[in-house]
Amino acid sequence: MRTPVHTTTLTPRPPSRSGQARPYRQVAPPSLHLADSAAASVFRAVRLGGPVGRDVIAGVTSLSIATVNRQVTALLEAGILRERADLAVSGAIGRPRVPVEVNHEPFVTLGIHIGARTTSIVATDLLGRTLDTVETPTPLSPAGPALTSLAHSAGRYLRRWHRRRTLRVGVAIGGTVDNTTGHVDHQRLGWRNAPVGPVLADALGLPVSVASHVDAMAGAELLLGMRQFAPGSATSLYVYARETVGYSLVIDGRVHCPASGPGTIAGLPAHSELLGGGGQLESTVSDEAVLAAARRLRIIPPAPTARTSGSATAMTELLRAARAGNQQARDLLAERARVLGETVALLRDVLNPDELVVGGQAFTEYPEGMEQVEAAFAARSVLPPRDIRVTAFGNRVQEAGAGIVSLGGLYADPLGAMRRSGVLDIRLPDPQPDALA
């Protein structure tokens, strides 16, 4: 049974008494955790293992077969699962023997990563796969006009997906994020209490969630990475470095998102005569700092404008020089790797997580530097040896982070998310206790 393809339309806003459209403003906190409800567990089992039979789902989730049948039926009615009768075991009797899989083709979610210089707009399917990405310069203007411009760009982009129904929007951004209201303080952009979530929700007529970009990347590792986690699993520390630096903790299958916003490691002590940086981490290892040092050494030409001082093109030139044998370029990148390795060691010694993950182009765009990262980490840490794992998403980690913010609500509450997205009026199954199989 295949669900018919839907057309992407903006959810209409009911008019007020004055005849004007009411604000939409469906802003929801991001769901960056492994939910353990019956519907979420069943959907996760199908997403990770489908096409799969109900008996296998029961075994994977430890839910009773009756509970699995109820949830599968509800998810089929919601249109986010579909049956694969063509894969049924020959001679099997009854629909419970028909495998099911995620019905990803009719739907899409929209992720937006607002970086200090570049904004990425990402289309993601229900399996968490990036379908397409476009990049646009982040507007260098006050929050009001900047957000209006980004909303227009997102709206134009959605029109490309007229054969799919857009379910939700997720925004990943630096700075301090109020997860409940979707407001953001972003010092580098000059935004104070910027209504990121409300503006996009009103403009697009879709549910919107806003998350700190490093929390989003840690969430992508948790929910979309190659490894399979379970609620109550090990603690993980995620360290990010590119134009900014940051960290996030995953505790018991949940990204730790403090109500007051994420902590910062930008001001941690970091000393490098070669890179400069004034003794602080972010001003020492950021792309901007590394490129400024490269220009002082005349490895790459001066920047024509302030806008391009940390551009991807300039970093590509530096990486090309290092790989071509330029010793000064190699030394710069090795020094950045050393400082980052010592920082990871410091955070590990303070927090002592069970797992260490690093991400961001400072780690992934020059993988040759990971040897120096690991050596500096081993020399600096006073605790027993611990492996460092590089993100599963490579240079696409920002896209994955924005994508999981758009998908997290669906993964945590698939039936409720479909109802709130206005796709159809879902009649939820009667709540019954989940007996173990």
C-alpha cells in the first residue's frame, strides 16, 4: 500500500476579526533525545531496520506484539509507514506478516543552519538523509531584516519541493538559544533576543524548532549517526571547531540543553605564538585566526574584503598549499591541531565522558591533522587513554545538525508531530500499558 504523494503547501493562517492573518507561531522545543514511547520505539525500529516485520519490531523494542500491531496500524494510517506486500514471506497468512518500512517519499523537512558567514538550507527525508542543500551568505544586517530575508529564501526553496509535503522546520544557530520561545542572542551577528523561531513559523506556516548548532550536531550523532544508541546509554562529549568552537554533552540518550543556553569554551586558555589569538581558544583556532596567520606569513594572498577574510576559498588555498608541501602551511595546521587536542584533553579530564566525538571542519577538512590532535590529547590528559572518534558526517555536519532539529519532534512523537503539522487528523490509539514480549 503506497500513500499518495502530497503537494507542499503553506499551512493557511485563520483570519482575525480585522481580516488579517493571525500569527502562526507554532514554536516547539527541539527534541534531541532517544524517546522511549511505544510509537517512537516502533518508528525507530522501522527506520533503522526496515523493511521489517512486526515480530522483529517486537523483539527489537521489547514491546508486546499487540502493542506493536496497534502502533504500526496508527503509523500506517498517519502515512509515515507503508506496507511491503511484495516482501511478505511466501505462504504467510495475515497482514501482521507483511513487512513495513518508512514512507519517506511523500514528505520532506526543512533544516536551516545559520552560520556566522554562511547559511545552509537543507531538505531532509524521514530517514534523515539529506536530499539537497543550498548555501547563501548570512545577511549582515539587524535581526529583523536578516530574518525576513532568510524566511523569503526558505520559502522560495520550499517551492522546489512541490511534490512533497513539508512537515517541520529546524534551525541550528550559534549563540544563546531559548529553546522554548525560539529567540536567540548571537553576539557575532549582533542579534539580541532575535525572534528566529516566531519569524520563520509565521512566514512559512510550519512548526519550527530552534537549537544551538553544537547541540544540534551532537543530536545528529545520537539520532542519525552510524552507531545505534539506546535510552540510558553512555555519556558522550561532542567538541566542535570551525569558525567558532563549542561543546555539547549527551547524557542517558539525551543532548543536555540547559535552560539558560549552552556553555561556552570560546574563552578557554590557549597559547600559540604561531597562531596568535590573545590567549583564548576561539581567537586562536578559528578559521579566521588560522587564515590571518597564513596571510601574515604570506602563504595565501591578502583578503580583498572583510567579508572574505575567513572564506571557504581562502581555507581551500591554505589546505592546497599544505598538501603541496608548503612547510609553513603544514606547521600552521599542525599547531591548530595541537591546541585543539589539548583542549579536548582538558574537557575530557573535567567531564570524563564515556565517549569522545569531534566534529567541524577544523577536524574533518584536514584529516591529516588528526594524528597531531590525538598526540596532543594523549600528552595532555591525565586520565587513562581514551579513543577520539571523528563525526560520522564529515564536512556535512552542519547540514546533519539542521536536519535533525527538523526531524527530532517527529522521531520523538511521530503521531503527534503529524497531527501538529496539519497533514491529517490522526485518531491516536487508545493508551494501554506496554506489556513486555
